[in-house]
Amino acid sequence: MPETLQLSLNVTSRHWEIYKKDFFANILPTILEPIFFLLALGVGLGAYVTEMNGLSYIQFIAPGLAMSTALFTAFFETSYNFYIRLTFEGIFKAIMTSPIGPREILIGEMIWVGIKGAVMSTGVTLVLSAFGAVELQYLFIIPFIGAIVALACGAIGLIATAMVRNINQFQTVYTLLIAPMFFFSGIFYPIQNLPEWAKLLAHASPLYHGVALSQTALWGNSPWQTMPYHLGMLVGMVLVCWAIAYRKIYPKLSL
């Protein structure tokens, strides 16, 4: 097990070495996109929607925007990026000429996705705090929430990678799954007034549970009361989705 972990960390380290070569270009869209949403909706639309759940609109949407970073970071990492490394660049074939095998590649991918989700969601939270949009009292739990959301969404990306026949089909996955997950997860409005079927779908989304936890924390409320349910759902989704992803993608790495 220690050897497996060390080899997996080597995979993670390899991803970091590549990522940091274009660090500014890689991180800029991740940081700026939530800010643009905040300005366009929180400031623009917020001039008309003056209050939601006792908060200004900019305060209402900020925690969810921070957590959505984990969704997009993880999904694009394990869909497009993983597919390119697997299919076009032959990176994994080259890696597996060493003692590293499919298991270590997938564990290394999990570690990388979790770290990126934690760092990106926390970084965006800190940037949004400059706008006075969030409270930082419970900032310390944001990296953990971001990591778990990223792990769940990263597993979804891997499942998609195992199922698509070409890279263009990721657009279908994004349109039918990732985009609805983003728009109907409670970021922009409470889900309580949605139809029952829509609420059930929201509760099946890992982003919804991450948003609910981050909202409680970054609005300055104690998150401990809602944590057992939302955290339990997230952990369950991570375990189920990664079990499916591992089973689906392992044969493609073994070819």
C-alpha cells in the first residue's frame, strides 16, 4: 500500500509539473469566471433583486459560485484532459512502462482532482471576500467541501470519458448533465419552490450539497447542523461514482 500511494503521488506530481508551466493561463479562467457571474448577476441583477433569504443578492449567490469552481475544475480535468492524455497524447501508455499501473493512475487522478477542487474553491472564496460577498468565519471547511465536491464531479467526468466514442460527445454530457447541475443547484435561487421532481434531481446532484454547505458556512451561520446530511450524501456519491468510474475506465487504461 505505501508503494501504491507513492506511485500515485508521482502521477499527481506529474500533473502539477505540467499545470504550473502555464499556471497563469490555467488559473485565470477559474478565478475570473465566478467574478464575472458575481458582477453580472450580483451587481447587475442585484439592482432589481434587492433581497433573497434576508441577504443581498450578491451575498446569496457568492458561496455557490465559489463551490461551482470545484464542479467545473473536476469535470474538465477528468473528461477532456483525461481523454486527451489517454487517446491523443498516449501519456498513460508511457507512464505504464514504469511500475505505475492503471490503479495508481486512477488514485493519482483522484488526489489531483481533490487538491484542485480544494485550492480553487478556497481561492475563489478569498477573491469574492474582497467584494464583501462572503463571511470568512468558517473558511477552514471550504477546502474540504471543495475537495469532496470535486471528487464526486471528477468521477462523473471519468464515467463520461469511459463512455464517449469521441471528444465531441463531451459537449452532450456538459449540456445535458453539467450545465443543469450548475443552474439548478440552489446557487441563483432557493430550490424550495421548485416542483418536487426538480427538488429530487437537485438532491441527487453533488453540487447541490456542496452549495448548501458552503452557503451555510459563508453566510456566517454554523454549518454543523446541516453537515451530517449533506456531507453524508457527498461522501456516498464519491464512493458510488468512483466505484463505477474505476470499473469503467480501468479496461481502457489496460489496453
